[in-house]
Amino acid sequence: MVKKLLGLFSLVVLSLVANAQQNVHQQSTLYEWPTDPAVKAKLDKWQDQKFGMIIHWGLYAVPGIIESWELCNEDWINRPDSNQSYDDYKKWYWGLNKAFNPINFDPTIWAKAGQDAGMKYLVFTTKHHDGFCMFDTKETDFNISKGPFASNPKADVAKYVFEAFREKNFMIGAYFSKPDWHSENYWWPKYATPDRNNNYDIRRFPWRWNKFKDYTYNQIKELMHNYGGIDILWLDGGWVRPLETVNDEVRSWGAAIPAWSQDINMPKIAAMARKAQPGLLVVDRTVHGPYENYQTPEQRIPEKQLAYPWESCMTLANNWGFVPNDRFKSATKIIHSLAEVVAKGGSLLLGIGPKPDGTLPAEAIDRMADIGKWTSVNGEAIYNTRITKDYHEGNTWFTQSKNGTTRYAIVCIEEGKTLSNTVSWKTNMPAAKSKIKLLATGEYVKWSATNDGITISLPKNMEGKSVAALAFAFTPEN
């Protein structure tokens, strides 16, 4: 009976995950290039990194449920206990702060796993929509440093996460949720909470919204001044935005957008943040304009190549945070996604969810190690590259060096298939006397040109082997 109940719980959780994935943020349709030279330089550096890790970790890890969203009273949410009242559920959820005690937290292990995978930048969730802070904010006691973990030397979790990844030369990003469902100035207890939005009319109670704006400003100020060098301020919750930027895409998310503006004064926030962190990239997701320095399509890869900065944020498993018995994607699938994303001009931000005790799931560590076996020898075709015109042909993706003198072909091998003795493609012809290098071994391979393209002969010892992808470097014809 216990096994059956656990199995049923797992199915419910996975069903909730599937529902959550349907509620992903839409991608902006417009892009505005930054003009600040320091921001432009930082953006160029970020575009060199190509592969990052986003860590979702908070109260939701304790029961292993979807991050924050079960608190939201929208009709796509299905909580496991249908007999529990909404108010009782919220009290239970808020009470998880008394049980969150990650005694095995060691961010150096996380950073090592990311480095082993070939990741180059980090985005860490300092606060999700539930309002629970993973840093020692002075604005609220609803944070990791005030609960059972308070006596731990690493109680200010964000500080030690950033330090561990900084020591591995990662660019550092702070995820921060603009909406805060725990704040009485966002969800006022006087009223019901019908959806994800603030639950009172800002026009009638501007003093309360101003308190929330100050709260948000002060928390971001803490992150920008007290946590060392920050490269990216990654802002989530795109429905918190000025009224003039609410468009049909936002309305299509399924939540009722209030008739009043949820403006938190991004110009003021960005100016303060960039004074503390010169060149800071501000990523105000889906709010196109000067504070969305790169776009963030979620759980998907754009259909076509894009000529401006963007990243696909995608999960390694099926959920952003830790969920028991989650299903992890194969290393091959991630490598293929990485090749496609980079060839289309983006970066891949891969989601990892630590367990409530602070450790990473064994499957996540294994997958990252397997991914790293590929990136460690093929990274030249990924990192520091830029797009090329003919970027895709069948299962092959093309990139090029920043100076355009070297072209790369990444031939993705269907999962479960083994190598034959040749590979070929029709576009991106090498120069007549170009040598073609197989990055995995560093050796030059034989190739021949025909009217239909080129054919490469693989080393004999590779035939029959199983690999995720082969990467080649050559001098292009033009």
C-alpha cells in the first residue's frame, strides 16, 4: 500500500510539473541593444560563455513540489490534497521555513559539478515568487538565515554559492522574483488572492504599493552591495511591469492582467544596481526595452537563428526544483540542444534543483559529468563562437570563431546509433586546401569534395562507437 501511495504521489507531482511547463514565460518579440559601453562589453563576454547553470532552491525543495506555483490560485494549479482549504495550504507552505535545514549544503560541490560539465556562468535563485529569501536580507525574517539553518556558518546561502562559483571563474547571476506572494504589500491579507498578481487596486492604495516598491528596491540593493561582483541581475515574474508594456503575449499567459500598472521603477533599480556593479546585465524577462539585455525563451529553442542575444533556459530533469523520482534528460539530448542553441546564436542555461539537505541529486551529477566529457574536447566549437549564415543542415549545426576565420561543424548522432565510417554535409564548404580537424582527437581527417558537398572519412578506430556528436574545425571557403 505504501509503495502504491508513493507511486501515486509521484504521478501527481509529474502531472503538476507538466502543467507548470505549460505556464512558461513567453519570449519577447522585440529587442533593444544596450548603449552603455560597459554593458555592451559585459554582454559580449556573456555571449562567449554559451553554457550556464540555473539553480532553483527554496522551500519547495522540502516536500519536493513545483517551485512556488501551488501557492497561486489559478485554475491550472492542481494541489495534491483536494480537501485542504486554500488558506490552510498557504499556512502549511509558509510554515515550511521551520523545516528547511540543509545541513549538507556545500556549494563547492555544486561549482565543481558545473565546471566538470563545461558550464561557464551561474544564475542562482535568491528569491522565488513565494518570497522566501536565500540570502540574509534585512527586509524580512522570511529567509534562510533566520530559520533552523541560522546557526550554520554558511547560513547566508547566496553569499557562499556566489563565492564557490566565482572561484571557478563563473560569471555570476542573481535570480530575483519581482512578485513576492509572501509580502503583505503584494498580497494584502485584507483581500483574497485570485491569481498571481497583486490583489488590491494600486490606484486606491498607492501608499501600499510604494511600500512594496521600496521593499523590492532595498532587497536588490542588498544583493548588489553585499555579495561581491555580480554580472547578471536576472528578474523573473514578467507580469510585474509598467502598464504600457503589457501586450497580447503577456495576456496569453492565462492570468488576468490588472487594469493598473505594476510598475516598480526599473530605471531607478537599474541605475542603482549598475552604480554598484558597473556593466551589469539586467534581464527583465519578457519586458522588452533597455532592461532586457538578453531574451530568455523558456523550455524551448527558437525555431530560427536570432541575431541578438538570448538564452534558452531549460531543465535537466522535468522540473526546475527538486522533485522526487524526476526524469532526467540524457547527456546526448542536452549536448544536441547545446549545439542547436549555439548555432542559432544563443546560450543554454540548464536548470538544476538541489535536494532539501543541500546535495545535488546523483543523477544530476552523473549527467553533468557525461556532458563534460563531450564539452572538454569539443568546446572549441561552442565557446567564444558566433553565428554563421548557413547554420543548419539536417543533424549538423555550424558555428564560427569570432573573427570568422574558422568554421565548426557539429554533427549530432542520433541517440542509440553508432558511428559509420563517414560523415558528410553539403553547405559550409572548406577552402580548397583546408585541413579538417576532428576536435575529439585533435587529428586531421581525410575529406573529399563533390558537387553534393563534402565527405569526411573517420579514423578506423571510431567506427561502431557511440558518441553524442562529432565536432570538426576547418577554414571556410569564403
